[in-house]
Amino acid sequence: LKFRGTLHQKGEFPFTILPKDGVVVIPLSAIELKQKSSNFRITSGIEELDKMCGGGFFRDSIILVSGATGTGKTLMATEFIDGALKKGEKSLLFAFEESREQLFRNAIGWGIDYEKMEKNGSLKVSCEYPEVSGLEDHLIRMKSEIESFKPTRVAIDSMSALERVSTKKGFREFVIGITSFIKQKEIAGLFTSTSPTLMGGTSITEAHISTITDSIILLRYVELFGEMRRGITVLKMRGSMHDKHICEFTIDSKGMHIKQPFKDLYGIIAGEPKFVSRSELERLDNLFDDIK
């Protein structure tokens, strides 16, 4: 509020109290946009998704994977981590919705051995309920673990769980704090977010994160002929061309497999897929040809 004789930072700052460090202030307004930008690409862990993204993610990018429960968000984080292992890199996974036992069981079901990865030092898994502490404490702990483990990739599953225990302003401050820290370290970060409805819709979490992230991957359920299928699209890829199609994908014991784009359908992202007749498609094509 007042500091006579010198300039000082103004505004409110989140803080916490730690046993060994006392009062710890998190000066978010002092964070400057001076992060470096890399043109080096890394794999998502899924070959077909790399092609959709124009060759993979950028080394220092933040990727948001959004979808309803059960669409494959945790699997994408697992593939992301496995992609680092195959390149001889280290990954750090922060999980806020599932226990270690659940994560390890699910990963082995997709052919990825978390236990082996931990033993050889290429993976560290940190599991904690969001309600255990405030977001300020979570942020300080996560930054400390990143500093000590020195990973090249960080996955957070999920941001929606963290959003539950904070105000909108507090959550956005947390997102800014963790993303800026990851970018300064030139680490690739993958965050998951849960949509509020099964068939589509935007969550509060997405609204706070979408402008900060570099890439957005949407996962959607697609109801066709009484059967639930899954679709994936790259909604945003900052600084790169990317595939605009919505492709079908399947999940089995070997992970995620992206197939051909859905044809003659619209309304998938909105959660209301509808077929378009061939005659209507031809009419629209002719309409745009006339405009050209």
C-alpha cells in the first residue's frame, strides 16, 4: 500500500505460509513475457496426432486436452509421457483425480509400464487430492518438484480438479504461475480439462486456460446409429499449420489409434452430429465456386 522513498509493486498478491520458509509471496504481476520460443518439435506419443499437428508439438509449448469424462484425456497424457521415454527424456506427472495404483494399472492396460519408468528414473508421479491444500501451496510444491527432478515434459491431470478448490481469480493466477514457470524452463506441458457435459460444451476451466495455451486438442463423443464413437480435432496450434478435420479414434490395449475424418457430418463439436446429404454438399461446393 505504501513504501516511502521508492517504487514498489502495486496490487494484491497470493501468498502462503510454509513450515520452513515462513511467509512466501507469489508476485504474479512481476512475471514478464520474456520466455524463449523454440522451433524444435517433439512427439505427442501418437504418430497420427503428430501429423495432425504439423509434425508434433513445439518443445516449449503448453497443450490443453479437453473432453468429457472417459474420452481419453488421461490416455493422451500417458502417451505424451511415453513419447518422452522413447526419446530418452524425463517426465513429471501431477495427478489430482486418480491414485498411483489406478494410474499404474491403467497405463499397463495400454501397454505402458509406469513402474519400470519410475525405477529407471525417467518418470516421477505425484498424486494428491486438490482439497489437501490451497492453490498457492500446490503451485509452490509443483515448482519445487520440477526444479529438483528437471523433467523435459510435465503433465497435469486434471486442471478441472484444481479449479474446484479455488475462486475464478485464484485459479487463473495459478494457471499463469505454473505456465510461465514451465515456459521459462523450456519444458513441454500437457494439461487436461473435463467438459461439463458428455457430448460437448465449454468448461470454466477451458475459458481460463485457452488463451494461455499454445495448442488445444478436443476429444468428443460422437453418437452414430445407436453407437458411441470418439472424435479428435486440433482446434488450435499456435505458430503452426495443423489439420482441421475431426477424426475418429479408437482405444485398445495398445493405446490410441486415430483413423479417418468423419465424412458428411456437422455439429460434432457442439455435441449434435447431423448428416449432410451429398446433394447438399455439392450445392455448397458450387456456391463457393461461384464466389471464387
